[in-house]
Amino acid sequence: MTTRESFKNMTVEQAQSILKELTELESPKFMAFSIVFALFKTYGIPTVSSLLVSTGELSSQEAASKRIADTGVLLLEFAFNKPSSPRASQAIARMNFLHARYQRAGKILNSDMLYTLGVFALEPGRWINQYEWRKLTDFERCASGTFWKATGDAMEIDMSVLPSHASGWRDGLHWLEEVEAWTLEYEEHHMVPDEENAKLANTHLDVIFFNLPRSLRAVARSYVSIIVGERLRKAMLLPQPSVLQCKVFRAVLLIRRFFLRHASLPRPEFLRKDYIAHQPEGGTDRYNLKEYLSFPWYVKPTLERRWGPRAWLLRLIGRKLPGDDNDMYAPEGYLIEEVGPASQRGKGVDHMENTKLRLRGRGDCPFLTDRESWAGVM
């Protein structure tokens, strides 16, 4: 599957496997950063940020960290499990249910959903092309387009604003190129300065940098202003970085890129980055997260996590560890069907079951029907 003609045969299962390999083995740091940034980038759209602020789920650092952890759980579950697997289908079903009440009320716009889908498809490639030792190939970009197009179909996102919606897309790369052009135009019109953007961005950054010493947080925030780019920086009302900071940032990344390209061996299999638990916690149906940003939601307390070098450092600066505060951070793990706000716990069973039935057998090429339409207009 190395020629453009062969891209049309790529299945969702194959696309997910390609992206998983990139994220776990070849470029774990920037693939992971790019997904966090993709979520952060949506906060530059006022219709997105105002809704999230209005939910009240960001009223404190703990509440915000819980929402970020829950979002991460669902993303990890459907991104790192095979699309046809029960876990991936269940994660999408839960995500659809959590969105449904806001969609029915007209509070979530389809255009914002399509924009969010687009940045998740595009940001990994942008980060790797800009910061890594090599750029993504068209084959890998096709995998991203194939996977996220299928995800959008599973979420029932209307893509009729894209030029080839009626005639159909040839392959994942064709879809990705059209989504890229549309998201750039959407940003020009909708990514504008707003106080709600700033409030949401600052809350999110507080969570991301929670485990840094206070003396380093301001420095970290200043480099965020470089990473986000000029339009998003203005939309979030972030301060303008200095010329010196920009030069230092770029120099560090250029040195890293040179070292990886010319003086580093490929990552061996035993250093593969494993993001999710493959089996439920002993005797239960619950899964644990392996890492956390700030508060240790869903992370199992182990000897290393409570008494290892990192744990001692976190203790010294007064931060939380797995198992702290009478187990309030759910160290027993999560059930996918319970992920989300406490008010939605135990709800949505019928909605999720209907979604899982609709997604049964998901994993084939999402462009089969599109390609038949495309052939009809050639």
C-alpha cells in the first residue's frame, strides 16, 4: 500500500494500527503533545469555550482535572483499541451520549464538532512536520484521514460543508486535504479574542502545569504563547513572547531534531510507550490510567507511584499522589460507561447500546461508498 492508487483500500483497522505505531514507538512525545494541543486549540473558538465554561465543570482545578481526565480516557480508549473492538465502540458511544443533550438543546454546533474533528486529524501531522526529525509521509497522512473520517461518521458529524461530500472522497488523504482547507477558513472567521477563551485556556494551563514548581509555571506559560501561534494566542488573550524566548525555543527544537536524525538509534520495542491498560484491574471490569497531568484520576497507587523518585518530588512541592485523600481520585479505575460528570453517572444505557449496535463491525474502509460515487463522476 505505497502508491496513491492503493490508499483507497486502507481500512480503519489498518489506519488505527499505523497511527498507534507512530504514537507508541516512533514519535510518542509529539504525537501525545499534539493531541493535548488539539483539544486546547478548540478553546480558541468562543462558541466552544463559552459552552464549556457554562457547564460548571471548570469551577476548580480538581473539577477541571476530572473533566480533562475523562476526555483523555475516551480518546485513549477509541484511539488505542481496534475500531471494531467493544472498548472502542463503547468509548464512542459514551462520548456521543455525553454530547447528545447539548446537541438537542442546540448548544453544540455541528460546525464546531467538525472543526474539533479536523484539528484532531491535522495537529499530529503539523507537530511532527514542524518539530520531529522527519515529516509524515502521504501514506501516514492518509491513515490519519481514514481514521478520523471514520470517527466522525461514528459520531454522526455532518460533513456536507466539505466540497466532495456529495461526490465522495477518493481516500483518507483527499478527505484530510479538504478538512484542512475548511478548518483554516473556519479559524479565520471564528477564532477571535474572547474572555471565555482566556478563562478556559488559563484553567487548562493551571491543570497542565499543576505539578511544576511555582517558579517554573510562568516560564512554561510563556512558551505556550510561542507554540500556539499568533491567531490562537490573540484569541486566548495570551501575552506575546519575547524575541529571545522564541529564539531559545526554536534552537532547542532544532538541536533535538538534529540529534534524533543523525545521532539516535530507532526506539527499540521494549521502550514502546504503552498508554492504556490492556486488561481490567484484577477481578473487576475497571481499567486504570498509567499517567496523569495534575490530580491522579483513575491511577492505581503502586510502590513506585507513591514512594519512587517522582513521588518524593511531588510530595516536596505539596502535590497529590495516587491513593491520596481517601481514594477520592478513583484509584480503583474507571468503567467506560460511567466516564463523565457525576450527574450523568449511570445514565445513557439505552442510548449507548443503540450506538454500539450501529457501530458493530466497524473497521472497514470508510470511503467505499464515497469511492463508488467518485467513480460515477469521473
